Amino acid sequence: MPNRLQHESSPYLRLHADDPVDWYPWGAEALEKAKRGNKAIFLSIGYMSCHWCHVMARESFTDAEVAAALNRDYVAVKVDREERPDLDAVYMRACVAMNGSGGWPMTLLLTPEGEPFFAASYLAKQNRAGQIGLLPLLRAAARKWREDPEALRRAGGELTALLRRSAEPSPEEPSSGRAERAAKQLMDSFDAEYGGFGTAPKFPAPHQLLFLLRWAHARGDRTARAAVDKTLQQMARGGIFDQIGGGFCRYSTDREWLAPHFEKTLYDNALLALVYTEAWQDGHLALYRSVAERTLDWCLRELRDENGGFYSGQDADSAGEEGAYYLFTPDEVKSVLGESEGRGFCECYDITEEGNFRGKSIPNLLLNQRWQLVPEGYGLYREKLRHFRRQRLPLAVDGKILCGWNGLLLTALARAARVFDSAVYLDAAQELAAFLARTMGAPEALKAVCCAGKTRFAARLDDFSFYALGLLELYRADYDPKHLILAAELAGKIPERFADPAGGFFLTAADDEKLILRPKETGDGALPCGNSAAAVLFRRLWRLTAEEKWREASEKQLRFLCGGLGRYPASACFGLTAVLDAVEPARELLCAAPDESVPEALRAVERRYAPELEILLKTPARAAALAQAALFTESCAPVGGKAAYYLCTGGSCQLPVTEI
């Protein structure tokens, strides 16, 4: 008989609706039951595309013995981390405090008040390799709770008190030294042989690459730029990039980027598409454009909702087997392409009889010394194999539409539309912006999640920040001032709803559900943190609008961010792009056009890599709306019937010119 999760909107929670575990969603009902029955809470946090979440589900949550222990001794609560990043942030902090690291699935035991006294990630059903198994843990903790519950309450209370005692850093003026130190820290961990940072497992870390790109540009640092190129090229050759269908998997299990866990998420692909697009702008290497376009095309093809929004991700498993959807044998390739063409394709993409992953092959270019010269016709072959692959059992899609993640994709689509002069990406970006405006309640009642046509949960800091940044990028693609106006309205809600008097912003608003602590993130994780994104947002708004309130907000947020960087400034690379913008020379360009067309000279400038440059376009029809967002543009006009360009550098503006 289905449990309470059958009534939830989250596809991940509904996936567990038929478990024999008597699951509750997080909420008052579960917490009240724990208090009434004096039972500990078993909290499991995961997400739909997570491979190890599925493994633990198969091993334990569908197991009658485990279910009996949970149903007898605990109130079992299941949480979708993507739907509730606030809960995930709070309890991940506890997991890291206990173990030094964390991951998903996250497994916790809580007091009825929600205070954690045990935390781990994946647990096998029985003890394995020196690690306690889930069933022995449940039995031991239940016995301890019966015999001495106060000891566990004390442990939970002490850990919670420790988590609440976070020393607030003193504000610090932004300086190039912080950015320089971050660049050095990244380069110290750079893998010169295979690219990326650190060792296996290896994550793409796109916001670190964005920072290094901009650092290399600002300082002429060829070593840093070479590190970015090495990483982007190695990832593009590896199995972490889906060579057949496009898009990137979550991370690689090895140094070489060959064997990933095969889940694909919207935010990773949005940020990576942006990195590859920026890298193409600075050098026009064809590979980077190809990877960016194939990544965005995967998003458009696989994750797009019929109303214009984008789903959260795609599962790693097919028919219960990790990666089965993506693997090939030589015979399969030849059956699609023919003997001769199939043999050549297999040689190119390392598809062999012995295989490189569980007896089959992940297509890759890592062993191909001529990888930059893949025959042009192979694009058609990849498309044929993609269609062949679609006949396999389909990959499950997580149908949640998350506001913040869609804001990131809006940024990537708008940038690609601008620099690749693509009507397809511009249409998709405009449809996405219209969907978010129509569906998510912006700006007054912005929601975080839309699933099955219903919106839920008040938007968090990163939802406001990422959405607004996407709108600023869309303004640069179509120059419609309404995007600039809405971005400013969203940004204006951030100090109202999330401000901490001690500096920076909380993840959740003051009137959101009260958890054991109010999370406040200053370091980037898999995504840039909300405080980093807010720093970038305020800085860009000030430069685009020249409004004093955005200058003040930008300077205050940058001082907070720099004060919290501590000994490892590379932990907030996305925010450091705003620091770079503040300490390095920056320029603003206003074009006052005589008609509604975009001057070709301006289009040429927009395609160049110039992260230090912000651009506004004033046309007769949009002049009033632009002045609403940026009052200083009122007095700027064409000269002699020609487009006039007003350039400002370091707070000093030059006289208008009609030639760039």
C-alpha cells in the first residue's frame, strides 16, 4: 500500500511512495508524531538522479527487514534536497561536522526536536568494510534511545549549539590580493596531466573555471589560461561528456574524466555551457563552441517542459543498471553504421570488444591523438547512434522546475544567443524568461519549485540571485529594458527578505520555516552560493543603472564576502569574479541608436570576450523604459542621425563618438 509520499509533487519522493517504509515528507505531521511517540527521526536526504540514492533504496528501503525496524522504532522522513536546499544545507553542515565530509544519500538520526545525533552518507544494509550497516545502526540506536534517550538528546543539543556558534568575520575591503591568492590555490591543486583540480573523484567546478578565465584575461596570466584550456579540452574528450548525445554527467570517478556517475543535472550543464561559451569568446576555438552548443541542445531536447521551463535532471540508471543507457559494443555500432563506417567510428571513440566500463564501452576521445580532427561526417553518425540509443529503456527525468537552476540556464542560453548570433537560443531564453515571470510569482511572491503545474516553497536567496542574473544576461542579448527592470525588482527583495544584520544574507527568508538553525552560506559548493551570486548581481546592477543604492549594496556585500574568505579564498570563486570586477579596470558603454536596429558595430563588440565591459542600448521605442531602469540614459542621444557611443571608464565618461 502506498505511503504518504504518494501525495507529494516531487518525482524523487513519489519514487519512494511504494516502499514498505512508512515514509513521511518533512513537515509538522512527522515532527509531531515523533514528539508524541517520543521517537527518534530517521532522515534520508537525496535526489532523483543520484545513483547511490537508488542503490540504497534497492538495498534497504525496499527491504522488509529494514522497513520493519524503521516503522517500529522511528519516524522515517524522506527529503528531496533539490526541493528543500535549506534542510539540505542545515543537515549537511551537521554531517560535515561529524565526519569531515558529506554526500548523498545523506542519512541522519535526529531527536524529535530535529537535532542530529548521527550522520553519514550511503550505508549498506549490513556492516561492510569497517563501516556500520544501516540495519545494525537502526537496532543499536533504537536500543540506546530506549535505555538512555537523554544521552542522545544531549549529543544532538551539543552539536546543534556548535553549529549555531559561527563566528562572524569582520568586513574587509576587496583587493586583488584575494583574487591572486585564490588563483594560486587553484593552480596548486591543478592536475597538469589530465586537467581539473585535485584527484578522483573529479568534479567539473565550472565556477572555478569561470574565475580563472577572468583572472587570466585581467592579468594576462597565460599559465592560468592554459589550465582552463587543458581542463575544458580533457573534459570534452572524456566520458564525462556524452559524446553521442551531448551534455555533461555530474562528475568523473577517475582522474582522466573517463568514467562518470551518469546522472546529468540542469545546473551543471547550464554553468558548463556558459564556461565553454566564454572560452570560445576568448580565442574562438571551434571545439568550445561545439561543446557549448551540444550541451545546450541536450538541455533543449531532454529537459525542456512544453511551457518553456526546464526540468532538474536525468537519471543515471536505466532498468536499474548504472550507465547502461550510454554504453556501446562494437557490434551495436556496426549494426547502425555498417561494417566499415562502424569500425572507423569505434576506433575514433575507443569502443572495443573488451570495453572500458563493465565489459562495454563509454565513447570517448581520450586515446585518440587526432581528437581535434574528428571527421565532419561523424556528427551524422553520432545522431544515428543517439536515435538507436533512445530505443533502450528511457532514462527517468526529474520533472521539478527549479527557479534558481532555470536562472542559470537563462544566463547560458542568453550568452550563447548573443555571441553565437543564434535565434534558436534567443527564442528559448525569451520563452524561459516568460515562463518564469508567468509561473513563479516574481517578484513579490517568488516560488522556488514548479512541479506538475503547481508552485511550492518560498524562493530562497539563490533563486532570487540566479534568476536576476539570468535576466541581466538576457538584456544583453535582446536589449529589452523589461529584463533590466525585473532584475532590479528581484534584487531589491534580497535585502528585505534575507539580510543578516551582521552582514551578508541568509539562505532563507525571515518568515520561512524555522529550522534548528538559519543557514547562511559563504562558500561555493556544487553551485555558486547565494552570497556570491548576490555580490555579482549588485555589482552588475550598479554598473548598468548607476543607481546609488546598488553601489552601496555592492560595496557592502563585497566587504562581507572578502571578510569571510579566510585562508582559502578559492572557496568562493564566483563571488571573486565580482571582486575582480571591482578592483580591475572596468568600462561601461551606452549606444544611443537612431532607430530600433542594433548597430552591427555593437554586435561585433558583444561577441568579443570582455567581461570588464557592460553595455546598454537606447533606441527611440525603448528609451522611456530604459530610463526607468537607468535614469542617466535620458540625456544621451544619437549624433548627426548616427548611432552615438558613450564610453565610461573608472567613473569618468568620454564625449560621444559615432565610430567604435
